[in-house]
Amino acid sequence: MNMQNPEEEQVRKNSGRMFEHPGIIRPRFVRMIRLTVVLTMVQLFWAGGIFYIGSKHPNLVLLPGEPAIDAQQNRITNPEMHQHRPVLYRPMVIYALYSMLHGFYVLIACGMARYLTSGGWLKTALIFSVIPTPGFLLGLFQVPLAAYFLHLIRQPLWQDFFRWQGRLQSVNGLTDNRSPQK
């Protein structure tokens, strides 16, 4: 807890922010979510492409010492072959599946952050964007940007914005222990 007296707290809030109402952060908040969603969609297309290439052309990328897969061995012609399909266990295919799952988690968190105007969900989406890195090339853009956004939402104006949104939701009856606005 901060041990300042109320006058110092009011001076800290008002210094340098004479015209900054928490509501002006909303467009920045929406842009932040939109940019995270766009990069996540690119990640999903990237992972889908890797999955397609890894499934259809299993010998295109092989790890050192990894045996090649015969094209006939990869085809499913009867139910017994389905249980022994070797392509699904390739590291590239597993990476693509993991990257797609990770991307869907980020999309869900971004959707919840946008719907609830929640700082907690936004922080969750940004942490999912940073850890673990989603792709070989996308990590160069997505990780530094998400780290910058995580640093940005720790600023006092952003904290005021999330408190303001919480008050708006409680006044409008969207949270417990409050009556709806008349």
C-alpha cells in the first residue's frame, strides 16, 4: 500500500495530466488489442502453413539423422495404417499444432479483454504473446511489441482507466453488489 497523504496522491494524479480523462485511453486500448489480434492471426496462418507443408511434404524439412518417410507409408488406406501414421509425430507438425493452440489462447484472451474492457485479460493476452515465443519470424515482432504493451499498461493513467471501467461496469449492474443504473 502507498503511505502518502491524500493531498500528495491528488497532486500525483493531476500533475501533467490536466486534460487526460481515463476515457481517452479507450481508443489506444482497442488499437492495442487489434494489433495483438492481427499478429496472432498471422501466427495462425504461419502455423497452418507449416502444418500443411509438414503433413503433405514430410521429407521437405528433416532433422539431422531423421529417416525419410515413404510417400506410401504416409497415406491412410485402411484403419490400421491410421494408427501408424508417422508424419503426425514429426517435430515440425507438433510445433505447428502447438503454435496454433497458443494462437487460439491469445485470441480468446484478447476477445475477453475487449468484451470486458479488462486489464487482467489484456495482461493475460500479452503474457501469452510473450511466453513462449510463437514462431521463428513472428517472435521478432510480437514479443517486443507485447513487452512494450505490458510496460505501457503499468502506467498510472492506464491503471486509472481500468479502475474507471470497473466503476462503470459496477454502476451499470455488470458486477455483483450493485444495483442497475436507472
